[in-house]
Amino acid sequence: FDEYHVFFTSTLPDHLLKDLAQADKRQRVQQVQEVFLDYLPLGADLFSLDLPSCMPLEPPRWDQPLFDRLCGGLASALLALKEAPAIVYQRNSPVARKVAEEIEERITKGNHTSDSDLFRFGKSASQPALLLLLDRRDDPVTP
């Protein structure tokens, strides 16, 4: 191929972008784009991260790759929606608390990139969107 156009479905950490640039010895990569689509749209108001189960996030079986995928997918959806929401989580759930903390850090620090303005969209909403995190293991309705 004479040239390449590379698209990622979420943000690319700076060190990986640097590795890509260094590997392009013949300067064939013409563009690198981040298209925030690291989720599956199911409808106009509904999406899925297509995760089999979040049960492995219960200590002591903590599954870090699953946690990273969960938080990466949520961050991607927020970037696609151009929202930096207020985050509310179920207080008695350590998993919901950890997800909330990670999403807040990604919003504050630019989703593991050097772009700390990544979640600043230039719009001033009188009331920000709300990301509500609930733990389905504590569901009084479902047996």
C-alpha cells in the first residue's frame, strides 16, 4: 500500500501513538483518527458494552482487563455524546465506587492521554448530564 489511514475506536495512549510514529519508517501513515465508538448502539437512547458479565469484578476475583474495558467503553460513549457528566454511584457498592473514581479520573486527566482538555467541549450547560452507576447484584426486585 502507498499510504495508510488509521482509525481507533477510543483514545490512544500517548506512548502507543509514539510507537506507531516511530514504526512508520517509510512515512506511509497519512492520518491517525480517534473515533469514539467503543460501544454497540442498540437504539437512539441505548447502547451496550457487550460485556458477558461484571461478576468477576467482585473481590477476590478482580478482573483488571474487564474493568479497563468497562471504563474505556463508558469513556468512549461519553466522548461520543460530548458529555462530562456529574457522577453518582451506589454508595454500598465498592465496584460502583471504583468505576466512578476511574471515570472521574479519565474525565479530569484526558482518558490516559496528555490531552487534559479532552472532555471540555466548550458548551456550558446549566445542569450537566448525570452518569448513574448502580450495582445489579443489589437489586431488590430481581431474585
